[in-house]
Amino acid sequence: MNTAGRVKSTILSPGHIAERKIGVEIESFYYLGNNFSRIPVNYGKQYSALDLLRDISEEARKNNELYSYSLEPGGQIEWASSPQISLWSIEEEYNKHIEYQKKLCKKNNIDVGHFSVEPISHPQDIDLIESKKYSLMDDMFKNTGALGPWMMRNTTSLQLNIDYLNEEDANQMAFLADAIQPLASILFSNAPFIEGQLAGHENLRWKIWNETDKSRCRILFDHNIKSPESLIDMYVDWLLSRKAIFIENPKGVFDEFGDTLENMIEVGSSDHLIDSAFRQIFTHVRFKTVLEIRACDRQQKGDEVVPAAFLTGLLTSEGPRDILLEEIMSWTDEDRTRLSKSAQSVNFANDGPKNKPVGHWLEYLCQLSLDGLDERSKKFDIESEKPLIDVKLEKLISKGTMTQQIQDEYKRSKQTLKSFIRENYLDLHND
């Protein structure tokens, strides 16, 4: 089997799945108590992100939890649910995580932040994990775009992983997910401040990712992958042509590799290099052995699972998905290009497909998503998942994004920015 065939086979390796499961990943910032300095990333004299990762992972292990943790390059900690059918099960897991987090943060005087872009610090104030992998990524991204250091150190996200039932299902779901990523990014924008200043109407995290590395980030449409027909095949060919950031041996040791991902994979026969190649692609929709959807911002406390529920309702329910597919297939390339450009701003009045405003399409998607969650509850005989999002979606549509709502609240407060954030948008755990 040639390299493209091996990669495609890995993507489709789960085979035909009878019951589709989903998983959610949520990242958070951590600060020294009563201080807007992020906690140290690496081991040292102060309690660090690595210490917190070790302790919270151990707490979960002792309690036989099925979810897991990992550390992002700037010390952000990512919580990852176990695969579940019901979003309620994911919400339950996340609430248990919050209990353990609160206990450890209180013990170590750590505050937790819930913005998707660091509101105060500049990337130069944030250390990286002491890792050859992240050193190589940092070096590359300094040369591929203006905002790579921001992405690595100063952003947090929500990521949704969805099983696909077969190749056709995977192709269609990836196409739909990619088409709606600009809209999802706008709706769930949660980055009101940057370097101690108002962000205005900028959709900051979308902007940061778009200016990290144009050759391996952005939406699939930007890489001429814009049809559900043979989408995985197109994705694999494109992936293999990308420059490798690093090569990883079976023991997890990283080194520089100055050639394509195809040639990197061909260096060894082990499939671990295919997995490594998947993790060197950062499009808003990407394949592993599940479909990973990455454009949504990390949300404020209590709303963390909302974007996952929104996307799940749209992408995993047959009726709404068929309606959505028919609609998006009618969009022209110009429609999609216009929408992607509009996603640079959180203004609902900006132009979207068919010269209808972004707000129109957000309302359209919200209703389809709620219909999809209704369909899921009947299909899987589970409690309706609509209460997870219906009130929140209505508020976002009527009052604007959290980016806008929080900025408006701040202007009315007459407080300093640090005081405003501390009183309203930090999860405080002081001794």
C-alpha cells in the first residue's frame, strides 16, 4: 500500500460504527492568585502548570474517571472527555473535573481564566513547555505568520471530536463542518480584550489562527478542498504535501525534519508517524481517526459545552444535516470566501452567503441545531439535550457575542480592566 493509502486507511480505521460517539476538549488559563501573571509552565520553585497537570491527573485516576488531561505549550491545561453518546454524560464528566480543579486551585492559590485569548499578557511574557517539539513549532511559526507565538501561548479553545460511520459519512460531515466554521467562530467568540485593551469587533482567535501558518491552518476551503465528493482523498493528498515541523521516534523523542510529511512518514514503517503527521496539521476541521472540529472559542464558566452541543445538533442528526447539506451545496465559492472574510469580525450585520447577513445564517443554524438535538433524543432514547443550549443561543442571537456583551459590560462598569476581570471573569481560589 502506498503512503496515501496508508494514511487514508488510518483515518478510516475505526470501520463501520453502529453508534456514533462524541468527545469534547476544553482548555483553560491558570493564574497566580490575586495576580494576572500566568502560573509557571515548567517545574521550579513555584507551583507550575506541570505540577497541576500531574496532581489533577492523579486525582482523576484515583477516582477512576475516564476523561484525561494534557498540557498546551503555554501552560494551558486541556481537559478531554471520554467518548460518549449523550452530551449530558460529557457535562457530568466536566462537572467532576471542575470539582477536582477547584480543590487543587484553592490549595495552591490559583485563579482560573475563561477567555479564549489572554486578556492582559503578551506572548513574550509566557514561557513554553521545555520540549523539543514545541521549540521546533515555535521556531517555524515565527517565520510562517505574524501571530504564531500568540496561538501557542495565549489562546484557548473548545474542540469537538465526532465518530464517523463510514467514508461517505466522514466526507459529508467534514464538508459541512468546514463550511460552517466561520459562523461558529463568530457566534462563540469570547475574546473581548487583548494586551489590556478592548478588542473591538475583531474575532481575535480566528484572526490569530489565520495568521499562524497559512500552509497548514485555516479552513479546508482555503486549500481547495471544497466538495464532499472524495474529500478524504483530497485531504490526504494535501496533507502529504505539507512541510513537516518535526519527526518523532516511537519513544516520543522529537527532532527537526526539513521535508514533506509524506517523506517523513516514509522514513519508517511504524504507523506512529502517520499519527504524528495528523498532529502537524491545524485546519479548523481535521481528520485523525475521528473528525476534529476546532474553530470554537473556549467559553465562559457554565457555558463550556454549548458550542459542542450546537455542532453536534447540526452534524450528527440526519434530518437537519440533509437540510444543511442542500443549503450549503447551493453556496458559491464567492459566498464562502465572503463568509470567511466576515468571520474576521463579530458583527452580525456583515455579509454572508447569498448576500444575507451573518445574523440571518446564525439564526438559521441555531434552529437547525435545536431540531437536531430533538432528533438525537428520540433516536438514542436520551434526555433532551436542548436545555444545554436553547437559552444561551437565544441570548447570543439577541444580544451579540460574548466578546461584545463583555465589552459593553466593562464600559458600563467604569472599573479598571484588571479589577473588572478579577471581579467578574476570574474563577478565584484564594486561601
